[in-house]
Amino acid sequence: MYRTHTCGELRIDDVNQDVTLSGWIQTIRNLGGMTFITLRDRYGLTQLVFDENTSDKLKTEITKLGREFVIKVIGKVIERSSKNPKMSTGDIEIIAHDLLVLNKSEIPPFTIEDETDGGDELRMKYRYLDLRRNPVRKSLELRHKMGQEIRKFLDKKDFMEIETPYLIKSTPEGARDFIVPSRMNPGEFYALPQSPQTFKQLLMVAGFDKYFQIVKCFRDEDLRADRQPEFTQIDCEMSFVDQEDILNTFESLAKYLFKEIKDISINEEFPRITYDDAMKLYGSDKPDIRFEMKFTEITEQAQGKDFKVFDSVEYIAGICAKGCAEYSRKKLDALTAFVQKPQVGAKGLVYVKYNADGSFKSSVDKFFSQDDLKVWANAMNAEPGDLLLVLAGNIDKTRSALNDLRLEMGDRLGLRSKDKFAPCWVLDFPLLEWNEDEKRFFAKHHPFTSPKTEDLNLFDTDPGKIRANAYDFVINGVEIGGGSIRIFDAELQHKMFAALGISKEEAEEKFGFLLDAFKFGAPPHGGIAFGFDRWCSVFGGSESIRDYIAFPKNNSGRDVMIDSPSVVETKQLEELMLKLKEQ
Ligand code: ASP
């Protein structure tokens, strides 16, 4: 028998028991005839004590031990004289009398403790060692618990978990596909699903009514901290529903998870913000509403005062940073440098200090009188002691930059605590998005998203203005999920394809199977998909989804542990009828 208990199990009540433990050696300390070892397994740490006077055999054996050796120990539980309140087993230790080395270990490339000296690349190369570390294991435990609770909740609500294929053909989520050559069909390729979108719609046509799947999706996109080429969605679809049904069902899922995972009860309804308002007030379709600091547009108030920079622009807006009128020159310069970073992209920053005595000091005093600035301050609901930060330019770019500035100020003022959660729905997304480079519309969500009935007439006059029955779920400024009520009528689907510049032939070729299915009694349906990795990372308080994926890829899409992607043998290429181009 390898063990009677785990390394996280023994307590003061177990004193005097004879026990057997197995695990990995985390630390070894030798203190004059006594060797102290912390033994680790998934469940925790237990302190072992070896007295070299116990036997000569034991004395020689312990000198051979090293970090990460796998050992089995038999001994007695005793009360510790100096207890460690930080360890769950900290009241006891094991006085060991028998030791068996089950396996040796090379010296690990980094310390396997909560705080490690290992850099990112090194930890990824030896991910199985990194996974031995507490914080990493805890992240995966959270992920496991989330998965279990999601299944429990959805099962109770009659959702059926159904798997859909991975070897499919191009899906319509708008990213680049990963493609897989087919040996049996030379010259032809599968695409890996960017999501199971079309399949879940077919399951509705098939009458399954409520579907879900916790499923891998694949998108060949440039990577960031919150993106991976393969990631996991909680993918859901329902029949005979309208938008309200979907929002209610999944708001209860979210509330259930908040309660079960974070022990946070939310009774009130999640705020609902229209896309237009989100852009107007936060400059983002995923607003972080943990804090106010909403945008105020002052284009009208700020133009016509001979300040050329302002007079020549489309849009001027600002935010009010409460209590920041005392900001030093240095801090204001740092903010200016922040907005001028290429990723933020503003040309400059105008500030107005609303001094405690009611006067104003601004970077544009030459052009604007105290009364002018008072008008801005009133528009922004500012009070003495506040600081106004104003950006101007093209509307889209300026909103985006002001959003970055708002979040930066939120960070600086400590308004974005990881322990505070502010979920919301963003509704009424535009159906289409104009692409200036390609001079055509793209689907903002995907081509199966239904337009609002009252906007249908805009197809012929102003397609850009059509609003969709589409919604996103956002927590703390992170897009956690999104979905839509679908088109379920072949006629309207064709109209949508036409608006996207997709010809009848192309639509037939790509999505003929779905259009065919719509001819056989498709029910009204809609759904949503949540980014499972992201939801875990937001609940876990981390910016990076990698912490919640057992074997993630790095920024260049590489798995440095298994060294993939890699070249394949010529024979494999020949079987696939593929030839590599000379580089
Ligand atoms: N398939 C969509 C996505 O991956 C989600 C949905 O519309 O249900 O974003």
C-alpha cells in the first residue's frame, strides 16, 4: 500500500496514528541529527521528521534524498511543538521510521513552490513541473469546479450535452481557419471548427430543443494574453426562444456560478446597456462598469473658441477623475505619454484642473476662459477637486483612446479591484460592420444572426444601421460570452448573405447544408457561447487565460513542451499529396 492518507489530510485529532504517506519532496532541511522534509501531493503538504538515530539504514537513506524525489514514508503522527498556521496540516508532523524511494528526480529547473524562480518559457517547457505548483493547480481546480457546476445547472434545465465534429468545413466566425488535409480525399481539406455554430443550429432543426457542449474551438488569430489558438467554449442553443428567454436563462447560470464558485449572491438583475450607449459612455462594447467615470461629449461646447485642434475635429469628449485636481506636472505628463502610445493612438491630452477654490487651471487656458471651462465642468458633473481629461479627433479612434485612458485612471485610482465583480449585458449590436479596406459589409457577429424586425426595411436603404438580436455578456470589461437569435428562414438568410456580398452560389457552396435544413421546418432558435477559459480567469482574478489551461501555447502559437508545430516526414506529405514550397 502506498498511502493511508494524503499529504493534506492529517490533523491534530490524528495524533498517535501510524500512517503511510507518499508524495514528492518539496524541501529538505537538516538540523543537527534531525532532517525535516515537506512532502507534497495534490492535496497539500505534510512535514516529515527523520531522526538519524532511528537506524543506520535510515541515516544513510536520507542523505541520498533530493528535491522532487518520490518517496513513501511510514511513521507516527505527533503534535508539532512549533505549529504552522499557514499549513492545513501545520499542527502535526510525522516522525518517520521507514523510508522507501519510489523514484529519483533530477534537480528541477526551477523551484516548485508558490513563488518560483522560473521564467515563463522555462515553466512552459516543463509545464508538468509547473503544474505541481499550488497556484497553478488551484487554477485548474477552479476550472474543474466551474465545468462541473455548469453541467449540473444546464442538465437540471434540460439541456443535452451533444458532441459535434472537429473535422468540418469552414465556419463563419470571421477568423482564419486551421485546415487539415484529407489523405482519403487528396487535394481536399477539413477545417477545424471556430465554433460549433452551424451544428448547434442543425441540432435545433433536429428538434433537440436545448443543447450545450463544453467544447474546443480553433481560430488561427494573432495571440494575446486572453487568446489561444485552441480555446474552450460553453456553447449553448435553445429552440422556441426570444432574446429575453436567452438572457434570463443564462443570467441565472451566471448567478448560479457566482454563488457556487465565488460565494457571491447577486439578487438584482444584471444591468443591460445598448451597444450605442456602451460606445457613447465607455467607448467600448465591453464596458468595465466597476466604476463610473463615464464619457461626456463636449464637441458643441468646446468648438468655436479659435482652438484649431478642437475646431477641426469630429468629436471631443472627456472623463472626470474624482479628486485628482492636485495631479502634479509629472503625473499629467505620464498620462499624456500614455495616450500617445501607438496602441492608444491619441495625438495629445487636454487637462482641466477644477481647483478646490472653484477656479480652473488647464492646458488650454490660452483659448478657454474660466467660464468656458465651467461649462465643461458642469457638463461632466465635476466638483472642485476634480480633474477633467479631454481627448479630441475622429469619433471611433477618440472613443477607443478615451476608453484606454478611463481604464488606466481606473487602475491608478484603485477602482478595478479583482475582488469586485460587475457583470452586464450589452444589447442591440449592429448587424453589419463596414470594412473600409474591402469596401464591403461583414457580419458583426456571424451571418446567421437575425436583424431586429423593426429594422428589416433598412436592408435596402441603410444596412449599416440595422440592429441585430445579438447580445454579449461582459464581466469587469471582459467579454465573457456572446450570441444571438438566429435567422431561421431561408429567404431572410439569403438576404443577409446578399448584404454581405456573398453570392447565391457561394452561399450554396459554403452553407448549402444549413439552407437546405431550413427548408424542412426549422424552429425559431437562438443561443450563446461563453469563453470558458476567460470566465475561469476572471473568477480566478488573472489577466491571462493561460493560467487556466493545463497545456497552453505561447504567443507564437507554439507548445514549447512538446515542441509543436514541427516538420513532418516527407512520406506523410506524400500520402497527403502535399508539396512544400521552397522558402
Ligand atoms: N458561435 C458564436 C461564437 O462563437 C456564439 C453564438 O452565436 O452562439 O461567438
